[in-house]
Amino acid sequence: MRLIVVVSVCIVIVGFGSNVSAQSKPATLVQATLYASPTGSGTVCSLKVPCSLSRARDKVRTINHHMTGNIVVVLRGGTYQLNSPFALDPKDSGSGGYNVIYQAYLDETPILSGGRTVTGWSLADGNKNIWQAEVGTALQTRQLYVNGVRARRARSIGGLSGGTVRTATGYTMTDTSLQNWDNPSDIEFVYQIDWVEMRCDVASIANGVVTMQEPCFSNSAGKHPGNTSVDLPTYVENAYELLNDSGDWYLNRTSGVLYYIPRTGEDLATANVVAPVLETLVSGTGTPDNPIHNIEFSGITFAYATWLRPSSGEGFSEVQANLTLTGRDWDTALPYGNWTKTPANITFSAAHDLRFERNIFTHLGGVGLTLEKGSQNNVIEGNVFTDISANGIQLGDVDALNPPANQQTTDNQIVNNYIHDLPVEYHGGVGIWTGYVANTLIAHNELTNLPYSGISNGWGWCTNASYAANNLIANNLIFNHMQLLSDGGGIYSNNIQGTSLASGTRIEGNVVHSQGHDQGAIYLDDCSRFVTVTHNLTYNAPTNIFPHLAQDPIDSTNNYTDPMTAPISIIDNAGIQADYQFIKG
């Protein structure tokens, strides 16, 4: 029995491993080494005279056409204050099978930051210990960090008072106190409903009538997919009047004044206060016919970015796993808009043969990392994803069932990553999300402390079959998930996964335990088909394997529900492997 688990996994991994072998020639072959630092300048790019990060990128472009070895860009430690995204495209790619490598200098920590430091604090309200800083109306953000710790947007304990009634455009209220609040258009209503958490902003409040911003409210309160229409908010967020507890903050977008209540021990005269302002830290954009390719990132921290769409009329009308409705299709019978992925603060499109290794993704306001639109043969290995507002990792898309081969997201690996304590703002998100993808390996990751599901694979809810096939979810360790929302699981599957069991998704060798809300530790949802679930250990969960509206053929055999009787090989092989255990600190 143990041999079956090890052999079956290893055989498939060898197949996936062939995708990586073409990524680079031997690492010892180096054509050139360039150096960058946060204070670098000029074009020398040497250890003694480093250049800026963008200058190093530009110098790479002059020497990467006929590479004879890897080009290594070494980043000295410190904060690289980005005023615009670090943008890459096909001309930044490696060539000849060699890679352009952006890596940290030995024992140093380079941080790519999209934040702005806030200083000049003064006491605004001595009774409540509210402090303020003039930041100007150009600063727009949804997050704030003090000494590296995320502050909490001011919020209520519960929802609206009694006597509130939902209408087609908002609410009527017998309690008129909200209309006396300063800046009502900053107020955000938050709705937690089963597996989603929606957010819509107020447009105006007058005479007990609350008008909500559009199209968010119609998308969320109309005929919403999955019957998760909003009614009364779970709580209210983002108003000066809600500043009550230490760690609370509020930005008045109209006046350009930022307010904060310090935590015990924080001195705003010396504290490092950072407001993320960039929505994209790093972008890599290719095309299906001209992909960006052969680039590596190693030992880099990506931090301090925001995402502003939820503060607009679009709001955050969630469908599932941080996909939202945007716009509105007024010309059809559908009363809701387009299914739209939450964007990542580090995004690569049409990217081939990239490698992200031993990086940290943290203090981010959108998704951590996205590979999409025909990204192929990429590896995400040994990284840490934490304190991220939305999904940790996103792979693939939802807008084309069977695009041409060069537009399919295939042959990618997500392995040995530590994904924990996220999402922290859009709680319906997941640790790892994949849409329409094929030949994907998700293995040896550890996911813990999640408000909703751990790994979500597939999209479509009984739509026609897509190119999704041959995906393997193996040897992951997932626990303390589903801590807030319901109707999810440690590993969640959706829609048709191939054309036969042999070509479908395999879920094997995983350990999933200590689930909060329902449904199953391994959850096969609407029209999951051609899925093999074998040699997994699930326990301390409402249901171990939950085939909800799944369709035959499903093969679920040789799974275990007691760690005392399960093969020890399953337990030993689950989670991060020895070479990457250090990333857990």
C-alpha cells in the first residue's frame, strides 16, 4: 500500500519534471553578473558601483540576444521604492536556453515595495487617541501597515440597526445617524454569505434612504449566481466614526487626511508607517506568439501593494474564490456582469519557463501571484505567501473553454510553498486557485490558517468540457482552513476535469485536517467528473470526501480517515519537503 502511493506519485512527477528540464542550461554557466541596489545609479552595474533595478534590466536588454550563459542580476539588500511597476516583456527574456536571474545578494533581503512612508503625525482626538497625518488626496489605498503589521480599517461590530429594509437601490432606515457621518461615500457595506464575502460602497445617504453604488449593488443583490444575493450587511467599514480600537485606521479620500489609533507601544514619531499605493509591483507581459520567457526570481520579498477597484462603483461582488462580477450586461437577460479575476500584485501573462523560488509575497492588497493567458512550463517553488488580501496564487483563466494551444495555461508546477494566514481582506479567497488549466502539478505545499478553502481546482459549474486535463494535486498538507466561511474544503474541485479517468485530475497523497465549517475536506462540487481521489488522509472535518453534484466517473478508493491507521508514508510525504522546510522560519 505504501509502495503504491510513492510509485504512483513519483511516476507522474517525473513526467511533470520533464517540463522543467528545458528551463535552463547548467547553473554554473554565467555570461554576466550585474548588481543593483536601492540607491544605485548609473550604468556600470558592478558590485562596487551598482545601478538601479530598472537600469540593470535595461542593461540586460543589451546583452541577452545570444546568451552563452545565464545573466544574473544580483539585488543588494534594502527597500527598492517603486514609483511604477517593474515591467518586463519579451525583450527581457533569456535566450539559448539560458535564464535571466534576479536574485538576492547572499544573506541580504531586497524588498520590492509599492508603498509610501507616512510621517508628520499629530494628535486629532485625545479622548480616543486618534492621530492624523496629512497625506493629500492623491494617495489612495485600502491598506496600512505600522512597523510591518497590517492595521485594521475602521469597522463596526455588527450590521445596521433594526428597521432597515433593502430596496432595489439600497436601503431605507429608521435610524438616520449614518447620514450625519462625514464622507458617506467612503462607507463600505460588507456581506458574508456562505462561501462569499461581498463589498459595496455607499453612494449617498439622505432622509433615511441609503443609495448604494452601482453596478456593485445590482450585481450583488440581483439574480446573483449561486443564489448568494446580499440582504443586510454583516458589518459596516471605513468611516471616521468607526474608529474605536487600537490598530484602527481610516483615510478620508476627500480631505486627504489619514487617521490611526496606535497600538500599545507604538510611537508614531518613530514608527515605520507604510501606505501601499501601487497596484502592480511586477508585471511580465508576453503574447501567445511572442511569450516572455526564461526569467527567474530568487530570494526577493514582494511587499506593499494595494488594489483599488473595490473602492469604486464596481465594488467586490464575489462569485467564488475572489472572482467577481464587474460591469453589467444590460443588453441580455442576465442581470449581472462579467466574471472577473481579482488581479495580482505580481502578474505574468503569456509567460514560459519562469521560475519563482524562495521568495516572500507579503503585505499585498490583491492576489499574490498570477500566471495567466497561455503561461506554460513555469515553476513556483519554495516561496512564502502570507498577509495577502486575496488569493495567494492564481493560475489560468475562466473566459475560454478551448482556446488554441498557445493560449492554454499548461505544464506548470506549484510545489513546496508555505501559504498561510490569507486572505486577510477578501475572505472568500483561497490559498491556490486554478481555473482552466492542464498538466498542472500542485504538490508538497503547506496551507494553513485560511478563512475559506485551501486549493480550488477548476471552473465552470457544468459548462461544456474545457481543455482541463491531467492535473495532479498530491502530497499537500492542509489544515485549519474554513475558519470563517462555509461550503468549501481543503481541496475543492469544480467542473469536468478531462475526457476519462486516465486523463482527469488526480488527488492523492494529501493530508487534510482540522476544518472549520462545512462541507468536505475534499469537496467534489458541481459536475466534477473524471477525478481520482486516492490514498489521502482526511480527519477532523465535517465530511471527509464530499461528492456534491459530482458526475460519474469518479474514482474514490483507498482513502483514510484516522491518522492512527493510515500508512505512515502518506503522513511523512505530505507537506513541504526537507530542502524547503527552512522557509517556515
